[in-house]
Amino acid sequence: MGRYLPLLVLLCLWQVLCSVGIVANYVLPSPIEVAAGFWSLLTVGMPPGHLLYYHIIYSLYRVSLGFSLACALGIPLGLLMGWFPRFHRSLGPIVEILRPIPPLAWIPIAIVWFGIGISSAAFIIFLGAFFPILLNTASGVSSINPILIDAIKTLNATQMDIFLKVLIPGSLPSIFIGMRVGMGVAWMTLVAAEFTGVKEGYGLGFMIMTARDIQRPDEILAGMFVIGMIGFAIDWSFRAWESSVRPSE
Amino acid sequence: MYLELIQIRKTFVNPKQDTEVVAIDRIDLQIEKGQFISIVGPSGCGKTSLLRIISGLENSYEGDVFLDGKKIQKPESEVGLVFQQYALFPWRTMCKNIEIGLEIMGMRKSERRAIAMEYIRSFGMSGFEDRYPYQLSGGMQQRVAIARTLIMNPKVVLMDEPFGSLDSQTRNDMQEFLMDLRQKRNDTILFVTHNVDESVFLSDRIVVLSKRPARILRIFEINTPHPRDRTSKVANDIRREVIEILRQERISHSPVNN
């Protein structure tokens, strides 16, 4: 319990600073006001009628779409890159040119290509998640001890056996790392992608931008905490999933 | 002849000087069925390369390897290979490591499980079948690796310094374990080691290799019955002789590579 003490002190200090009027509440609302803002997000919604619950569902939907696409493409490509050095060499320059472009820098061109809506949001999220998944998978394959591949070859293994029984299980820890990092990037990218506009009128990024438009810093902060907590929950469930499918070492 | 090596020669190119280096220089060797042969030699003399050639993992060499009349050209389960570093699959339990060869063969799960459990029992590893390799001692990991190879009933078993990374007590235990196993199964075994004591304790024949390029310097026949006394006069005499040959080999200047 002791490790939560600094957090509690910080909250009290924050509350006191706001209550005595050192910080104006239109700049930094007090913790109590933020909590009230959270309650209003739940019950009234921002904009009114658009409840928090729906914003979360829309955001998760966009993320899972882009993220699944990134896994579906990044894992097989990464396995091939790791297993066939020639493929790695010929794909390498393309990856190295595209990877340093921040996903958010793709937003304008995504809007030109796909318009404002789910496709462009999913595309941006895909870009954020794709490269960590691709590169971690590839490095997972190339880090497999070659002696394991020799060992299975002496047991009559075909190329398919090598793939299914050594390459995939052997690179699984790296694939998981890639997926976790990719998911983290995807979640961060999502909120920014929603800043630029969403057609449906739902999404956590859209929600806090709307709160800014009508000067509700309490709801902005409450929305930020919600985004953080969901990111944390996703990462936590990834770890739980990972440790349930793999023996710890 | 059961396993026959004919004029095996292995070279590789030294990329820095663009010169050809001879690793193995025309080795001829005949091994009879059921024999236990040890290969000893200075470290780095190409013992491991020789095993890789026999197992079919290495393709770029001159000469031929015949097993039971058939030329070896690619890895197959008729030639079993046990690695020094065990080479167990860390994501598979003991039982699943042992049965992987049968799994590749397409044997039904219940059937292969039963065979694997029989090996686990006779190797004295019951109760550990669901452990992962990192949860096992070095000696037990190596027994798993041996079981994984033997379950395929290979015609010849190659062992590449299998006990090299074990402490001396475990190493002795494993040598005795291997001898027991061999009395029961009568496998043909080609055993690479740099440990002369081990080769004297285990083998019917000891093949002594030179330093690079590897040639056969001498072959010792040992007819003492098993189990052997590690300190008997015969054992000591052979040991002294092998050690002397290896010592001469170490201090002599290597011939200039052609």
C-alpha cells in the first residue's frame, strides 16, 4: 500500500492548489472536478448524447481493425524475411524508407485516399502497428539457434515441418513483443487519428477534441485518463495472454 | 561393411586471403554393425565437420558415405545425431521433445505418446515428462536428446561430444548409462570426444585424428569386456599411448597448407 502514498500526496497537493485558487480551474481543474467530468462523460456524454461507452467501443473497433490487418500482414512477411535472407535483403530498403515516416504524417494522404472515416483511421493504425510486428517477427526467426534446425532436419523434417515446428514456435516470444509494441503504437496513433475528424461522431480522440472546442478541461482530463487506463489494460491483457501460452523462462 | 567413409575430403575458402583451406584430408573408415567407435583428435581438427558430413547436414565435400549400401546425401532419421548442446526445443516438454520425430512421421498421438513414455521410463526420467528443458539438469537434458534420437531407431547414432559440457561426476554416470543402453540395444555408435579416458572406457575402436587437415593417425582396437575398469592396466596403456600421440601432434609444426 505504501507505494501508492506519493500518488495520494500528489492528488492532495493538486486539490489544494486548485482550491486555494493558485491555479485557475479553466487551466487545471481540480481532481474532484475531473472526477465530476468523468461522471458527466458517462451520463451526459460529450457531445451530449454521445456517451463514453460508445466512444470506447468505436475506438476499440478502429484499433482492432488496423491491428488485425497489421498482424495478418506483418507476421507472415516477417517470418519470410527471417527465413529467406535474400527476401530480407530485397525488402529491407523499402522498409527502411517507409518505417521512419511517423504514422501521423500519413494522415493527410490517408484522407486523400480513403476520405474521412473508418478506412483512413484503420490505415493509420495499421501503419503504426505494422513495422514493430514485422521487424520483431523477422528478428525472432533469425535469432533461432541454427542447431535446432539441424536437429529437426536429422529427424526427417520437411520444409513445412521446419516452419511449423521450429520457426513459428521459436519466434513466438519475439512475435508477442512485436504485437505488444505494435498495439501500444496503434493505441497512441488512434487517438491522434481521431483528432482529425471522424464521420461517425464517436471515438475517444474525437471526444476530447470536442470537449476542448467547448472549453471543458475537466472532461479533457477525464478523457485522457480513460485513454491511458485502456492502454494499460490492453498491455496487461497481452502480458497475461503471453504468459498463458508460453512456458516462462 | 555397414558404415563406410570413402576418401572424405573437405575444404573451405578462407575469405580473407582467398585461399583454400583443407579441413579433412581423405579419410577412409569402415565401421561394422553394432560397433562403438570413438573419434579423438585435437580441438578444431574437423571432428564435428566429419559428423555433419556423415549425417547429411553438410553437402559440400568430396568422397562418399555409404550406410548399409545406400549413399547418404541428405539428413534422414536413419542417421541419428546427438549434439553437444543438446539442441532440445525449449518450447516443448520432455515428452514432446522425445516424440517429435514420430510426430513428423505422422504417427497417431496416443501411439507416439505411449512409445515416448516407455523411453522416459527406461531412461529413469518418469515424473519429469511434462517439464520443459530449462527445468531439467544437464545430464537429464542430454538423456532427453539421446531418447529423441534413439526413438527413431536409426541405423547409426552419431554423437558429437555429448557429455562435453557436463561435470565429471555426471559425465561418468552418463557414460555408464550409455554403456547399459548399448548392451541392451546394440546400436552402432560413432562417438566424437576430446576426452581420451571416455573413449577408452566406451569404445571397441578408437580412431585418432591429426590436427588440421584431419587424417587418421592410428586406430586402436579394445577388446576388454564391459563394464570396464577405468584404471586397469590395459586401459592405462592405451590411454598413455593415445595421449602421447596427441601430444606429439600438438607440438609438431603443421605442414604448410597447399
